Amino acid sequence: MNRAHLSQLAVLATVAQCGSFRGAARELAIAPSAVSHAVSSLEARLGVRLLSRSTRSVAPTEEGAQLLERLRPALSEIDLALETAIEARDRPAGNLRLTVPRTAAQLTLAPRLGAFAQAFPDIVLEIVVEDRFTDVVEGGFDAGVRLGESLQPDMVAVRIGASIRGAVVAAPSYFETMPRPLHPRDLAAHRCVRFRFSSGVLYRWEFEKDGEELEISVEGPLIVGEDRLIVEAALNGAGLTFVFEGYVSEAIADGRLVRVLEDWCPPFDGFFVYYPSRRQMRPALRAFVDFFKISG
């Protein structure tokens, strides 16, 4: 192999990941003209167009996508080899890219990100917030974070969050005119603030008690796709809502929100970091897992 191809292939992969020549230039700390020249030289040598360029975006051609798909494991191994060498000085380093749902980012990771950055100053952690389940290999991620129930069996999963619970809440003013529900089926008579996933699916409220499991399709005048906005709506009397307890614990404690149906909301395992079992763990990922995992 012509060794000059190696650096050009790395540039190509960075352009595809960033979606632009300028973004790749910033990532690689080189001039945009150098990025463009490296890709053009590689295309000339191979005799095939690898990137489709427009005034607004850059995307791999079919040939480019096939090449990048086959390259990704090799480039990952090179990154791993370099970072393992750096780790010999007992300081994990390098870029770490994670796909994380908004709730996990806000409730599980955010409170400890400052401490992680101080503990591992040579790791550049990138958190991509997205609620859909992502194939970490196909998406170019080192790992992902999701609830354990949504993980695929071929993934290594390590629990990184404490147990979590749902909470059905409403403002005290709401209950001035409405009775408190005693059973999930009572929700049919209530105004509920509903949540829509990015996939377009409306969340059906899930309950469990004494082995009985229920999924309730609620109704109401407001549909929202962001948890903090849902909480604000509830605080302002829009209706009942169902969110993770961590978003409303303070408001419940100080009386701004009233909790109902608590006996139908048992705790369950929190979030897990997941990554392919066939992939050797990079030092930066090992540091992240060991820092956030639940001991015992």
C-alpha cells in the first residue's frame, strides 16, 4: 500500500463524519484547501469519485460509502493502537464519541461531566443527543447510552445510572377542579400533557403493580417532545403529566407539583452504556465506563 493513501483515507473519513470540508479542517487542525487536496488526490489515484459535493453539503457516493464501510474497522484499530501507546503513561487520551438520549444526558451524565473532564483532561468527549436507537458502528460512535430494555443482545452493556422511576404529577391548581386518579384507568377522565418521540410515536403511559402491567393511551390538549417543557406545562396547570422522577423531585418536595399513582410506578434499572462485543475496548471508553458505572 502507498503510505500516502493512509493520511488521505483518514481525511476522507473525517470529511464524511463532519459532512463538510471546513468541519473536517477544524477537526484535523489543517487548512480547508489541504483537506480538499487530499480527497481530490485520493480520488484521482483511485480513479473513482468518493464524495458528492454541493454548495451546502458533502456526502459519500455509493463507492465512497462502500470504501468507508470497509475502512472503519481498520481506522478504529489504528486509533486504538495509538491510544493504547498513550495509555502506557497511565493517562487515557483521544476522542470519545457517544450517542445519548436527552433524558440520560440531562439526568445521568450532566451532573458528573465536570468531574470526568477534570479526571481525564486528555479525553475529548463528544455527546450526540438523539432519542432514536442508533447502531453505534454504522453511526461512527464508540458507544451509546440507552435503557437496558432497548439494547440488542450482541452488545456489551454496563449499567451507569441509578434506578429510576416515573412520576405522574400535576400542579395543585389542577386538582382544585379535578379529582386525584386512584387507578391508571381513571386517567381517561383527565387532561394529560403527552410526549411524542422523535420517531413520531406518542408515548403510552406504562404502569405496574403487583405483577399487573398496563399501558394507557391518554388524551389531552398538549403534546410536547421535550421533558423540561412538559414539566413547565405541568407547573403552570396544563394537566397531568408522566415524566422521570428526576425532573420533578424538587417540585414535588416543595409542593409546586402533586404526585399521584405512585404505587403504580415502581423503580427499574437505569441507563446502560453499550458497545459491540466484538470490538476491543479503547482506553478512553474504558475510562468512561469505569467512571460512570454502578459498582456492585
